[in-house]
Amino acid sequence: MSLQIIDLVASQETYVDQTAEILWRAFKDRSPAWPTISAARREVLDSLAPERVSRVMIHDTAGVVGWIGGIPQYDGHVWELHPLVVAENWRRRGIGRALVSDLERIIARRGALTLWAGSDDENFETSLSGVDLYDDLPSRLREVRAWGQHPLGFYLRLGFRIVGVMPDANGRGKPDIYLAKRIG
């Protein structure tokens, strides 16, 4: 089995289509972010802008099994990790970790100091959902927990820390959790 991480480029139509399919499948029952395969394909194509980073993990026979994107902000000092997705039957094999590590290496060379990610809780899978976050947010942040398929634990294991929360970002009681880590 051979896995490698490469730049995703528009001329690789098969990889672009496979990436869109993975993105759409991963979120279709969890989030309205990419409600159609064409919306997912637009997201993939948008990631190919010259200032951005778009990398895929490919398997020699399975094709694309994971994708990560990076968007520069604050004159390149801060980068947003957007998005990160691994094909369902390839999860829990270190692919997400490898993609994040690869992105960190690339953006460090470009002068990044911080990598951040938003981790929406649209499905009530953290202790920050379904509650009034305007009522004593600091204590809720000290005791945050996640369950189900929410990726909070994954990000924390990679060294990210919660740096903020946007209450009701996805509807009442459905926050966006902001995580960040220092690069380099």
C-alpha cells in the first residue's frame, strides 16, 4: 500500500472529482455546508487559488483518500485550516494527522506563526452546544467535552487549543469552536 501527499491542481480532473466526492459524502448528513456534489466541487476548485494550499493524500489504487486546505490571513502570519476531510473507510489510520503535519510544514516555510480551524457543532456533540454560551462562557470553556463524531478531540491531540467560540453561529445552541496552535 502506497500513500503520498501531493498538491491538488486543476488539471488533475480525476483527483478534483474524487476530492469533491469525499467532501460531499463526509458532510452531507452532518452539515449544510456543501449540500450538493457541485457545491463541494466549487469548494475544491476555490482551494486552488494561487495564494492557498490544497493538498491530497492519494493511495496508489484507491485514489484520493484525504484532503486539506489552507487559507492565508493576516499577511500570512495566520493560516486557516479549511477544510480537512478523510474518506470514511480511511479514517483512524493517521491520514488526518499526516495532512495537518504536512500543511504545518508548508505554511511554516511561508512565515506562518499560527494555524487555526473552526469546528462547528451543528449536531449537539459538545458540551458547548444546546446551552446559552452568553451565560458564563469562561467556565463552560474550562469544562468542554465532545462525543460522537465531533473532531474536537482530534484537534486537541494535535496540539490545537480552544481560542474562542462563536455562540449560535449555526443556529441557536449550535456554536463554532475556534481552535489554534503555534507554528514553528
